[in-house]
Amino acid sequence: MKNMPILKWALVVAIVVVLNLFFNYSIFLVYKTPKSEDFCKQEQVQKIPQNQAECVAVGGQWTSDPSRAYEKPIPAGVSVPAGYCNTQFTCQKEFDAVNKVYNRNVFVALVVLGLIALVIGFFLFEITAVSLGLSFGGVLSFIIGSIRYWSDMDDYLRVIILGLALAALIWLGIKKIKD
């Protein structure tokens, strides 16, 4: 294998990809993704609320439509609501809250799994391709987890997690990589 660097790098890339597919599919298998349809039921026949009271009664959010003042005149006898009802407002907020918790938990799982892969990779330094594959796979797991949860993460939590990750990487570098 020492004479075939292309094969070594192919193995590294394969380990990185398959490791992360394994992590993510395993999480998906064990911890089901929340589905929007479980919160916002799609009725076969929808009654569109015509005013704010009807809208709020179905869990919606009423938005007045000031643009109506600039529209063409409405023909006599045609009833046009004075606004718009987002009937999925409440259920969407509930789904977003559950999805935020789900993404946080997946983030934690991916960080833990990535850290395990990274540590194992450092201890297998004598088997270069496997060591690199596990190490880069662990780093990619950090990246995937962070991308999933970054927008929902609290700023203080971001700083704490980045600080812990940096400290762990520096510690591993000092303990395992000596010039």
C-alpha cells in the first residue's frame, strides 16, 4: 500500500463518506425525524377563514392586507377578505420547536460519534489510511452536526462548544502528534 498513494487516498475518502453515512443513517433509524404533516394536518377540503376571528379560531395568524387599497376596483357583489389567514401558523410553530430539539439532539450525537472516530483515528496512527479516514470522518461529522443545528444554537452554546472542540483538538495534537 505504501507504493500506491492513490489507493490509500481512495480508502481514506471511502472511510470518510461511509462513516458519515453510517452515523447519519443509524441516527435516522433510531431517532425518527419529526414530520410537518404530524403537526399540520392537510384537510381534503379546506375552509378559508374570511376574517380575523375565524382565522384565530383555527390556530391561524391573520395578516391585514394594506395592498388592497391599490388594487383595481372590486366588482359589486364580490366578497373579498380584508386580509390573509396563515392557517398553519400555530402548528408550524409547534413543529419548528420539536424540530429544533431534534436537530440539537442529532448535533450532540454527531459530535459524540465524530469525537469517538477522531480519537480512534489518533490511536490507529500506525495504519495511516484508516487513521486518516476515521479522523477526517470525525471532523466531517462535526461539520454536518454543526450545519444542522447552527442556526438554532444559542450564541453562548456556540462559543462553549467551539472552545471545548478547540481544547480537545489541541490536547490530542500535543499528546499524539510529536514532531
